[in-house]
Amino acid sequence: MELYLDTANVEEIKEIATWGVLSGVTTNPTLVAREGRDFEEVIAEICDIVGGPVSAEAVSTDTEGMLEEARRSSEWHRNVVVKIPMIPAGLAAVSILEKEGIRCNVTLVFSTNQGLLAAEAGASFVSPFVGRLDDTGKDGMQVVAELSEIFDIYGFDTRIIAASIRHPTHVTEAALAGADIATVPYKVVKKMVGHPLTDRGLERFLADWEGFSGSKSR
Ligand code: G3P
């Protein structure tokens, strides 16, 4: 499973990119608005850092508007993937854009059937929102698992991005459920890397090494 960062903050992306674990980035209008920067400028800058797919969301709700936005943003960088909402006008846009070679990530997916429709329309990526489903008392990860099984049975090329990830356990569960990608907020990635036993173990190793006379010859 690949890891994407779910953020529009360039500093966060730069930091995690140095770890060599980052395969892409997803943004949404909320995340971009939070940065208070020009949309094109921030997406182009993220593309230069990451070297993998970067999702930029269309905000039109009609097919023509989505097509126009998608064609424009796909010119910004070859790694731009256009995020299209899971509505009928969105499916129509996806089926046209994918034929033009513009990759789409169908977003705001909350059911297996919605994900299936996105795949039938030819989407390169589909994003089930795990955390927001969990918030309603449903098991969000079940959608990821069902889509993974269905895509395997029928040989769909659509890649599943487990989105709306809220904590490190979601990431493990997404990997076990067969997600191709988990898009993870910065604060969750930071939680994934740490463990108190790692810190304690390292402290002990270094203290023991310091007290060992042979350490001086290094
Ligand atoms: O970018 C889509 C998704 O990851 C949003 O997550 O936490 O706002 O539900 P959240």
C-alpha cells in the first residue's frame, strides 16, 4: 500500500518527503482554503516536491464546469489528478476526462455502489471516506474491503484511496482491507513513526555505548 499525504501545506509535505515514504498528495477545497494561497501556485509547488500523483479538486457541480476546470488544472503539471465529486454530473465528467487521458479521483464516496459506479465510469482513483462514515456509526473500512474484493474479481484498474483517515489504526486497517493507497493527515503520519519503546531503547543503547571504552576508538 502506498502512502499519500492529505494536506495542502507545503512544509508538511517537504518534511515527510525526506523520509522517502511519500508516493503522492491529496488536497481538497477545505485544505487549500486553510493555506490561504493561490490554488494553481500551491498545486504546482506540491507537484515539484512529490513526484507522484497530486489530487486537485474541481469545485463545479455541472459536467461542463468540471471539464473546464479539469482541463485547466491538468495543464499545471503532468502529475495533477483531478478530484471529482461522486454525483451524476461527476461521473459524466470522469467518463470523458479519462478518455482524454486526464486522470480522475472520485471523491466523497460513502458506499460500495458509489465506488463501483466510479470504477465503471473509468476513474483512475476512488476515495472512500472512512472516518466520516465511522462518524455516522457505520464501518467505513468495510467499503474499502468490499471495493478491493470487487475490483479484484472483475479486474478493474481503479485504485482505492482510503481517505478521511483519522488515526494510525485506520492506516493498518486500510492496508489489511486491500487499499492501494492511504491518504493520511500530517499529524497521523507523525503518530505512526513514534513508539515509546523505540525512544527508550535508543536512549539505553546510546547510554551503554557511551560507557563502553571501545566507543572512544570510533
Ligand atoms: O481529503 C478528503 C478526506 O481525506 C477528508 O478527511 O478528515 O475531513 O474527513 P476528513
